[in-house]
Amino acid sequence: DSTAPATPTGLAVSAGFELVWLTWAANTEADLNNYEIYQLTTSTPAPVAGTAPTYRSGATQLAITGLTPGTQYWFWIRAVDTSGNKSAW
């Protein structure tokens, strides 16, 4: 298998004190393995294909805690299948 999964859609962020709750729409690929999430405190540089993820999730949601109050964060997400193929961020 060399076909990458579709890029996840519907990423939504809810903020709380020192935390954010990320949710997104589920991918429909039968061989989906997990999602990788990348976090930065600036909007650039956007992650490229080889960028290592900051977090991984097997679900369509992730709570990120321990964030610094008053700091803006940017998040990107990509899907990974069981063959290791990765969607775009």
C-alpha cells in the first residue's frame, strides 16, 4: 500500500486555562492507524512532510495541557495509515 490517507478536516479548538481541546472529523480509510498533531507558538514555518509530530492520537480528539497562559498556539494534523503512509498536514 502506497496510498496516503486523506488529510483530516474539521479541526476545531476549544481553549481553557492552560489547555486546549482539539477535535476533528474522522477519516474513513479502513487502514487508518492514528493521527499526528504538530504544535508551534508561531504560524510559520508550517510543518513539511518530514516534520516529526508533537503528539499522536488514535482518536479524533486530544486534550493538550500545561500550556502557557496568554500564548498563541498553532496546530496542524495529519492522518497515518497502517503502512506508515502520511497525509499532508
